[in-house]
Amino acid sequence: MVDAAAVHRAGHVAIVGRPSVGKSTLLNALVGARISITSKKPQTTRHRITGVRSDAGVQFVFVDTPGWQTRHRSRLNDRLNRAVRDALSGVDAIVLVVDATRITEQDREVLKLLPSGVPVIVALNKIDAVDDKRCLLPVIAELAALRDFAAIVPVSAERGTDVAALARAIAAVLPEGPALYPDDDITDRDERFLAAEFIREKIFRQLGDEVPYGTAVEIETFEHEGELRRIRATIYVDKPSQRAILIGEGGSRMKAIATKARLDMEQLFGGKVFLDVWVRIKRGWSDNDAMLTRLGY
Ligand SMILES: Nc1nc2c(ncn2[C@@H]2O[C@H](COP(=O)(O)OP(=O)(O)OP(=O)(O)O)[C@@H](O)[C@H]2O)c(=O)[nH]1
Ligand SMILES: [Mg+2]
């Protein structure tokens, strides 16, 4: 007889969906740490980011992805969409994140990308924003008609509501196998990458609609001096007007961005950080293939 308690499951799970549905917030909730940046603006995530969750008897290797988008064409956006497609190949399960308040044409576009033969679990997110939970029923019925899902689980990634139930639903479809990472690992990304992302997050959160999409962050140097991390970063912008907005009056906005980013780094890295940030104009970087590759897109 098989001893059910001895079975260990493990697998790769892609988290996909249209922009701003809460994929990265959900990754962080599942992993229990802030490793993927989030903001109200669509297309905050630009990279594939792995987050590892190890429970008794099961290890999940989640892959957060950029929001699938079809609106604005640039080489950067082409690369973001390619990152989504790449993340879908060879996974053991897929979590499709949708916003419980509305299913859109863009959600259906994402559904078309999903390979057949891989179990898909819907995370019906942002249920905290739905006052009358009966409103979820027609949404669930609408979704269920679109594909044969392994499960549809209403959650609130932001509040953590039913994230454990979602994890159980995912575990049920994962293959048996040993852990893929040491069980105290939470991501495959290094501190250098995370430092650049924290800076980008503050730009997305603090600035209006135009500037964030014109910016990219590169870490020039990352040095350890005992417990201190000394980091020098460059923010690239597309044009002089964006540079002026980013720096702000007397450097005030830049200072606020750098301070907030530094505090996040100190919390995640567990030590003091000295952060020096420069802003440089690099016209057309989002259509410059050599530059995009250098930036890791
Ligand atoms: N009310 C509510 N807001 C949420 C929830 N989950 C995420 N959000 C908010 O939705 C916005 C987008 O969240 P993200 O996690 O950045 O969304 P994303 O899908 O990763 O977005 P992209 O990376 O840009 O595609 C943020 O303002 C989040 O705080 C939730 O459960 N409830
Ligand atoms: Mg994201």
C-alpha cells in the first residue's frame, strides 16, 4: 500500500494574466516575502521572477510573468510577451489570475495562449473589492464555460485571504517528485536584480503615467563592505523632460525614491545599504536591442 503521507510533490507553476490583475502581489503572498514589485500601473513587471514556497510534502516553484498585453508595440513589449510565452513552456501547472470585478477581452486573449494538457487553476483575485460575494457566481460560471479548469479559487492576494486554499488546489495537480530548491530558498534572483527592481517600483509608484514607461534601472556596482552593501545605480530615461520630473525640485523626488528603495533593500537583505542613484538620458532605449539585452529583458 502507498503511504500517502510519504508522497512529496514539486513543480513549476507559471502565474499569468493581463496587466494589473495582481500576479506579483499573489506571488509575494504565496511566497511570504516581497520579491516581485507591484504598483497600480499596468506592466510593472518586466521580468520572469521565480518564487519558491516549501510546505510539508510539497514545493512550488512559482514564476511571475509580465502582464500579457497587445496594445503598445515596442521591442521591449515584444520581449515582455515573449517572456510570458517562454514561462509557459514546460510548466507543471498554470495559475491564471483574473480580477473578480471584471472579465475582459484581454483575459480571453491570455486564455488563448495557455497550452492544452497543462492544468490551469484560476485565482479569482481582489475579492475584497466585491461587497456582495454572490456577484462572484456569474463570473465563475462565465469562466467555467471558457475552459476546463482544475479549480477556480476566489482569493485576495493583497489581504492573503484564501491564498492557502489556492496553494492546496495547486498542490493537488503537481507531479510527485523531490524538492527542486533548498527549502529556505525564496527566489532564484540575486540581490543585484532585486535592488534594481525596488528602485523601479518606487518610480512606478511615485510618478505619473508617462515617466515610468520611459525608465529602466541598471546596477553599476554592488559591493559588500562587511555588513554594509554599497550600491551604485543608474536610472535611464528617454528624454530630458523625464529626467527633470524624476529628479524633482532640488532633487527632492529622487531623494524620496532612493530612500524608499533603500529601506526595502535593507529589510529584504537584512543589513545596511548605501545607495547612490544617478539619472542618465538614453534616447530610444526601449527599442534598442543591445540595450534591452544588457538590461536583462
Ligand atoms: N483590492 C485589491 N487590490 C489588489 C489585490 N491584489 C493586487 N491588488 C492591487 O492591484 C494592483 C496591481 O497589482 P500587481 O500585483 O502589481 O499586478 P500585476 O498583475 O503583477 O501587474 P503587472 O505586473 O503590471 O502585469 C496593485 O495596486 C495592487 O495593490 C487584491 O487582492 N485586492
Ligand atoms: Mg506584476
